[in-house]
Amino acid sequence: MSQCCDQMAYAIGADDLPVSYSPRLREWGIQYRDGVSINMIEYCPWCGKKLPKDLRDEWVERAEKLGLSLWDVEDHPEKFPPEMLDDRWWKEAGL
Ligand SMILES: [Zn+2]
């Protein structure tokens, strides 16, 4: 996984920092204290680079074609093609 800078890469990997990255949706975010919700970020807090656009809409569109939704991925990941569960689907599509 390539990140914009070492600090971002470190923050994502650090369990005690509330920064998350979803390879599947290409989304970066700050976790709320409730431990569930994510507040998405568009710029890296450390180096200031604009992060690539998230692919939530594109992912949902593909899931819907399979008769699935964003919520199915939590409960029934086995229903999805494996490449849709990580960053392979958008890398393969050149997004
Ligand atoms: Zn950065």
C-alpha cells in the first residue's frame, strides 16, 4: 500500500491513533470516539496533499449490479468477488 507520506502510513498502521484507511473504498478518515463512525478526510493532516477521490459511489454501483449493498459486505463478504473486498477492483479498473 502506498500512502502520501511516511506519517500517514505510520498513522494508519498505529492501533492507538484514530486514523483509518479503507483500501476497498479508498477512503481515509478519522475515527469518532464511538469507535464506529468515520469522519472522512480529503487532505493528509501531515503533508497536506490532496488524497485521491474516494470510490464509494463506484463500489456501490458495482455491488448493486450484483444485487448487493454496502451493508452486505459486513455480514456476507463471501457473496462478493474477492477483488471487491480490497483495493484490487479499482486498481484493475485503473481508477
Ligand atoms: Zn501525507
